[in-house]
Amino acid sequence: MGYTYSMFDLTGKVALVTGGRRGMGKAHALALSEQGAKVVVTDIDAKECQVVVDVITGAGGTAVCYEMDVSDTKQVDEVISKVVEEFRQLDILVNNAGIYEPKPALELTEEEWERTIHINLKGQFLCAQRAAMEMQKQKWGRIINISSAASGQTGIGIAGGVHYTASKGGVIAMTETLATEWAPLGILVNSIAPGAIDTPMAPADKMPKIGYLVPIQL
């Protein structure tokens, strides 16, 4: 799948990637597989997830896909239960699922605000909480929450993205607290805050100017 080196060995580990059907999520899934992990690809579109799975299995890796809305507690519980039933463990969670639907702050509706917060912030918590319930049993786990460079206290804002940036700032605050609570359980929780990435969700030609950040194509 393009890599010619190993960053680290994840052989025997099971990794779940949310929002894994395209863009950064797809890249995460492929990279984890390249390092030897068995990968669970989840998203709201199972057909697109299957395309990613086919790439991984075609290269000799192990992967499965599940349809999952991260903001739906029942779906999150059901999918992670199925993963543990099939693989007997869950070691790594990449909380990547999210939406970016720009709207000027003065025009933003309560429903639009809540939709973004529910998926980008609540969804990450639901997945992290459910994954940690399994990880604590084995006293080992790794949770990576995807935030954003535009998440507060960085001097970077996104015009039209007040709901998005608020949700991503919440992700960082949540990550710090979960890291504190779950470290004694053997679960490490970290956040990655990417800059502007040219993906189907946020194509460079439709992104507002955000200072010095240069879009990276993915």
C-alpha cells in the first residue's frame, strides 16, 4: 500500500478507526494495517468502508467494516461488542469521525450547532468510553482523538466554523481529562491536531483562509 518501512510493530493488535471510509480516516486505516494491526473500519457508509477493507485485504492484511454513527450510543455499543466478539480484544481506537459544515455564526441554527457537537465531540466521547471499557480488561489501550489546529488558544480560527472549532477545542480538553483518569488503567489517551488537509470533507478550493496554514492533499 505504498510504505517501504515499519514505524513500529502492531502485529497482534486490533485497531478501530471511525470515519474511515475516506480522507484522513482511510489514511489512518491503511497506515495501521501497514504496521501489522488488524483494522476495523467504521463509518456511516458501509459500502465505502468496504472499499478500504478490500485495499487492506488485497495487500495481505486483515480488516472488516461496520456501519456506525458515532453519535448513536446503541450503534457504538453494538459495533464494539461485535469487534470484541470477533477478535477477542480491542487495543487501539482512532477517533477520526467528524463533520465540517461551514456556516456564518450569525446564521447558524441551534440544530446545526448540536449536529456538529454531537458528532465531533459527543461521538468521540462515546467511542472512547466504550473502547476503554474493553481496554481496561486487558490493562492496555491506546486512544487517539483527532482534533484540529483551529481548536482554541492557537491564534487560528476558521471563519464560518464556530461550531466546528468549538467541538475540536472540546476534544482537546476531553482528551486531557481522559488521559488523567485512564492512565492508571494502562490506557494512554492522546490528541492529534492536524492543520488544513485537502480531503473530500474539506477541499482546499472551498476552505476559507486560515492564516498561515497550507492545505496538504490527502
